[in-house]
Amino acid sequence: MTVLLFLILLVWLIGACLRIVRQARFYQIEEYMSGRYLRWLLAQRYRWLPGRPFLAWFVGAGLAFFLAEAPGSPLPAIIALLAAGIGAYPERDKEVKKALKFTDRVKRMLAAAFVLAVALALAGAALVLSLPTDSPEIPAVIAASMGFALVIAAPLLLVTGNLLMTPVEALLRARFEAQARAVLAEANLTVIGITGSYGKTSTKTYLAHILNSRYKAYPTPKSYNTLMGVCIAINNDIANNRSLEYFIAEMGAYIPGEIERICDLTHPSISIVVEVGPQHLERFGTLENIASAKYEIIRALPPDGVGVFNWDNPYVRAMYERGYPQTRIAVSRAVDPAQVPADGPRLIASNVEESLNGLSFTVTDTHSNQREDFQTPLLGQHNVTNVLLATAVALHEGVPLKDVARAVRSLQPAESRLVRNVLPEGITVINDAYSANPVGVVHALRVLGMHQTGKRLLITPGMVELGPLMESENRKLGEIAAQYATDVILVGARQTDAVKQGLLNVGFPAERLHITATLAEAVEWYQTNLQTGDTVLFLNDLPDVYAS
Amino acid sequence: MSAKRKLTVAVLFGGRSVEHDVSVVTGNQVLRAFDPERYEVVPVYIDRDGRWFTGAPLLDLKNYRNEVISLKGVEEAILSPATHHHGLIIDPTAGRFAKSSVKRLDVVFPALHGSHGEDGTVQGLCELADIAYVGCGVLASAATNDKIMTKTILKQHGIPVVDDVHLTRAEWEANPDGVIARIHAALPYPLFIKPATLGSSIGVGRADDEALLRASLDVAAHFDRSVLVERAITDGVEINCALLGNAQQIRASVLELPVSWDKFLTYEEKYLRGGEGMKSADRIIPAPIDAALTARIREMAVRAFQAVGGRGTARVDFLVKPEAGEVYLNEINTMPGSLAFYLWQHEGLSAGDVVQQLVELAREAQAEKRRSTYNYQTNLIEVAAMRGLKGVKGRKAPRPAQS
């Protein structure tokens, strides 16, 4: 009898632990921000109160209670155990687009959450054992209820586990940061910082490519752009390679002060601001707040440092005009090189032409009056700005404009940023799956529009993280998409509603608009419906947190 | 905090060469020439046996009287050929209680003369390490270090050199009479006999008759496996010209005329006159020859440097008969003593300017190399792994150890 009660708790405990692991994925996607995670959790009933465990508990406990026969009967406990098994058995995972990364931090957090769960289960066991045994259904029902509560509380256990590990994590982080500081002091590199609401990773990739035609530059890998991400890059890669001369650090701002902290570690002597836009607007509230967070990268420069700015973005131009540091370079693809305003941009791209072979444009250095024709296989006109920003730094570091032009010819797009491939069956796939933004999507759609041989299919789940602008920007996305796409698949009905409105507003034929629940369905649709000569654009592929 | 980072330059000097002592003097001049505000300079001393050391006491010439390793602050160090070290490994054989460390370098400055330093060997090490280095590359260093090879290249480019005969030690030992006959048939006395690859004047002999010729050949063959026999230019003067630059942009210095050439430059005369090495050696600058001849020599120096594929710096030595207007290129020193600072002074360049330019030229050359690709991916290994290696049948493939 006692054994059975223990087993009931044990089965539910296992279920709770499995749920903790499952939930850790979403917690990780929310960057371990408990408030955001819990808000996400509570937004949908099925998220915080999963159906099967609830039914199993409810039905199991009810049956156990009403089928009680005689004192000492094992029947209620057996029923409760069966119910526990049904309730605790994990649900089948839906499509996993962003799996849980088992980092050391996750392991520590999970361990803490498991310890909590076990402690609670033991406390529950002690309580159940202390109950009088004359009516067998009572302990069984209580054991089942406590086990069920444990499963429901799994997200809280996870969050509590994380909170408990906070001091440990802080200590480990401080040590990791100190190590990175020591590595950088020894490495004696020129550090180049890059920030912006978007375009960071592309600019970084291009700059590394251009500098590497002459020097040895190391960019932070992938999209590592947090303090810890930069530390990982330093401790793993720079520590083991002393041949480097440049470290190109991408810096993201998720909270004010974050860039300042990365700069305090890396001490950039050259800083690039690419764009200020509504990305992460919901976290910052206003564009001004975003701009002031980005400006931290300029404020951190030494007086003889170099600031590089995108003149075409009004917020970034305002930074240029603030006058710090002494050496500032602005670039533009909008200004006429024949009529440059006083103290205007130094590097200007003109005659921009875009085809499926890439971009070509003329770069004018208004200081030296040099002029060079650039040709790159990159797609998307926003890349002209990214290339110009990288060119400005390379020029300042002594790479002649002619050599920059040569390096630019062999540029490759950064991962999942307008990467174009033609499949063996003759379907062109354009992958622009990385977190889309209002500027990038327009250019990506224009690239889709350049394909004139067949259907032009857009697959998108819309844009997120734009705060109050989310609805209007998504509607605009729909309106623009109608110009360039012949067919559209929207992934996830709820969040793409504004896109749908936009499409229909401008008269996009409803029969060419499809809505699917998952990306897998969208892929299936295109695989069965597209033919040789057709083109598909994957725009903004989101992690599951938004899809489920 | 300033945006400019200091460049770390390792100056190599000493070396397993008969010119070890001269190189120590040159090395110390170079070390002192760097602006400490802009460069971090690391002295690296290679002793006569070829052991490498680093440490602050090496900056003081007085410290070279005894074994330098006994000095406090001097440690063993080697230049690693591995690209990710990109510098010196300090205390490479550190045991249980000490730890070896890596000192990263931006540029290597080999202030080494003669063998194992000026001959492409150290340059090859720098190439492996992928570190920028001052002066000529492997091929130009190796070619100019060999007088026979240099003359072969110069003749190809139509640059006048003194008539010569060359032979190997094996030839000389197997058939001395044949060698003498060959020399007599080609060249008149007096003759100079030189080991092909040694710098300075060591092993060099002058012969006015056959007896002296045989003796000089014995001496020269003792120093090198190849020997060069040249017609002596009896009434000429030596004229030297220093060069600075890479590829198409090479600057030639004012010309010098080292004074007592008429007899012969013995080792002591060439380097040890006066207390401070080359500086106070007797020389006339600019060389007292007319402008047209000066221009011709300077142009020829640049052309010769380009012919051997040189870069960075060199001092090109000529034998000149000013009255007859005859000019012969004698040798190209890719790491001249004192880096010919005294000539550049006349051009308005301080020693600090010269070393700074040399470092920039080295970085420029390194940048040029970066344009070549050394990494080419193929599927050859995969294919070989799948098919097995051909041509090694009959041998069993090694099996992984069973445990």
C-alpha cells in the first residue's frame, strides 16, 4: 500500500521532471527572463494547464474516490497509479524549430529544478504517510493531487531553480568575463564594434572578409552579440589564436547599458552604427530609447577613436552630428555624390543596380575624390549600406579603395540572409529566414519580384518584436508583398492576421493566399505545388515560441 | 586609453654565423632606433651555437661577456612555426614547476648577417609562422647569399658582373689540375677566390700566381662546398648604394666610397675600425664620382634588387673604374651592417625613420601575401578513404589499437 503511494508520487515526479525539461526550451527562447516566460505561459490555457495530465488527474482521482470499497483495499491506489502514468507520460512534441541547447547553465538550472521537485515530492510523501490509513481512497487521492500539482508547478520550479542559481551564475559569469579581459589584454588587437537594430551580422561578415584580404580579422561567430556571447568568442577563439590583428565584435542591445558593458570589456577603437529601427521596440518603448542604447557604442570610444555611421538613417545621422569622436565617417546610398552637403557623408554609393547576379554600384570617396565600381554577388539593396560601412573601416585601416572593390567581388551573404539557391528540380529558394525587419523585408520582396519565370511564393510568419508598430508594419508587409508575390503562405493564423489584412486591402486574390499552422505544412505545400521555374522566399522563420 | 595599438617587433640578432658579433652590434642599433611610444620591442638573441634567448638584459652590450642564460631576466625562447602561436614561445621546455608562455608578435626584424639568418632560413621560419618580417623573402635571401647564384641571375638580366669561374669542393678535390687548367683558360691573374656563400671577407683570398691560387682554393674549399674564382679589378674602387622599398617603389640612397679598398678589406678593417662598428668607419659620402655615373649605379642597384626579387632593404656593392666608366656589381647584402643607417642619414632619414619604414614595408609585403590563397578544399581525402590507398598493396593497413 505504502509502496503504491510512493509509486504514484514517483510517476508524477518523473512527469514533472520531463515537463521541466520541455519547458526549459521556451524559457531559453525567452532568454531566461522569468516575467516574459510566465507571461507567455499564461497567455494560453493549454500552456499552463495541459489537457491530458489534468484529465488523467481529474478522472483518476474521481474514480479512486468513488470506487473505494473497504479499508485497506489497494484499488484506489492502483487507479491513481494508472492515472499518474497516463498524466505523466509526455505529450508528443510538435514541430521543434529551435531545440533546447544543453548549455552548462541549462544543466545547472535543470539540476536545481529537479532537486526542488524531488524535495517537494518527498515532502508530499511524508504528508501522505502521516495520514490515517482507515480510508484507502484519501491517501491515494491526495498523493495523486500532489503529484499533479507538481506537474502543473513545473514551470515555477524551473523559474525558481533559475533564481536559486542566480548567484552561482553571476559568479561564473564574472570569472568568465575576467578571463576574457585577460585574453584581450594579451592579444593586443584592434577592436571594431558593430551595433544596429539590423544589418549587424551582415556588416560584420563583410568587414571581416574585406579586412582579411590584407590583415587577420576575427568576427564574433554567427550572431553572438551579448556580453556572454562576446566572452565566449574571446575565450574560445581569440585565446587560441595570437595571429589576429582585428576583433570585430557584434553588439546587440536587449537592455540599456548592455552595449556599454560589452565596450567596457572590449574597448573598441572603431565603432559602426548600422541602423536604428523598431526591432525590440516592445522592450525599449521608443525609438529614442533604442537610439540612445546604440549610442553607447560611440560614447565608449576613446577621443582618438573612429565612429562610422549610416547617414541615411535619421537616428544614426543624429549620432554623427553630435560630434564625437573627432574622427567620424558617414556613408550614404541616398545622397547625390555631386551635391554633398557640408560635413556630409564621406563615402557615397550611386548608380545602384540590382539583378539576380547581385548588386553593382559606384563608390565615391568625397575626401580623396576617388571613385571605384563595386560589384558583389549579394542581393538586397540594404546590403549597399552594409558594404559601404565595411568599406569605410577598411579604408581607414589602410586598405586602398581598389583592393576593397576586389574583395567585395567575392562577398558571400551571412547565414540565412538572402541566400539564393536553385534546387536540382529548378525551383529557386531564397532563404531570408533570420529575424526579419521592416527594412530588410522590403528588399527581400523586391528580390523575389525579380524572378519572372514562374510563380513567386512568399512563406512568412510575419514580423514580431516591433511593439506598438507590430500591427501597422505587418499590414504594410502584406501590402508590399502583394506587389511582388504571386502566392503567399502565412504560417500561424493568429499572428499573421495583420499581414492578411494588408494583402487583402490591396486586392491580393484570396484564393492565392494560404494559411498553415506550421512551417512543415507550408514546406509541404510548396513541394507539391511548385514547379521548375518557380521561386519561393522564406521570410522570417521564427522560433517555436511564437508558432505554438 | 588611445585607439592606436603598439606594434610588437622582435629584433633577432647574433646567430650561428661568422658574422655573429657584427649582428649583435646591428641588432642593438636597431633596438634603440625604435620609438618606444609606438613599438614594443622584444630583443631575441641567438648565440653562436644557435640557442635562442629573450629578456631585457640583452639590450645591454656589456652583458655579452659571459653566457647570457646566467643573467637574471633572460629566458630561452623559440619562434614557433605554428600560425596560431604567431610569436615566441618563452621557456619552451618548462617542466613541472614553470609554465611556458607565448609572446605574440606583429613583426620579426631579423638583424642577422650571413648564414642561418640572412640566407632565407629565418625567413622561411617566419613564412611558416605567417608573421610579417623585415627584409627579403626566402628566395631573394637565399639567392643573394650565394655569390654564384646571384651572378647567374644578374647575367640573365644584363647587369655587368666580373668574369668568373666556379667550382665545387668535390671537383677541386678530385681533379685539382683540371680545375687550375680551367681557370687559366678563362681568367688572367690576379684573381680573387671566394667561398660562394660566406659574407664578409672570411675565406677570401687573392692570388697573383698558381701557387697562391692553389693555396687560396684550399682555404675557400674549407669554408664552403662551392667556390667562386673572379678576375681581380685592380685599379677600381668600391662604391655602395643602399635601397629601401618593395616591388616597383624602391628608393636608392646616396652612394658611399669606403676608403682603403686598394689593398683589401680584411675582416677587422671592414667592421672593427673605431669603437662603434660601422658608424666611424672611414668612408666618403657622397662618393666622389660624376652625376651621370652616380645615376647609372643607382639605377643599376634598383634593377638588380628587382631582378633577385628583393624587398625591404639591401646594400648593393659595386666595383667601379670611374675613369673608364666601368661598373661591376659585386654583391647584394640583404641585411647590411647597421642597415646602412649612415647612408640614409644623408637622405634625411633618421635610424628611427628607417626601422619604421622597414616595418611598414614588411607589413605591406605580408598584406600582399594574404592575397594568395593557401587553403583549397578538395574531396581527395574522402575519396581516398573510401577507395583505400592505391600503390601500397601488400601491406596491411594499420589497425587501431585494441583495448
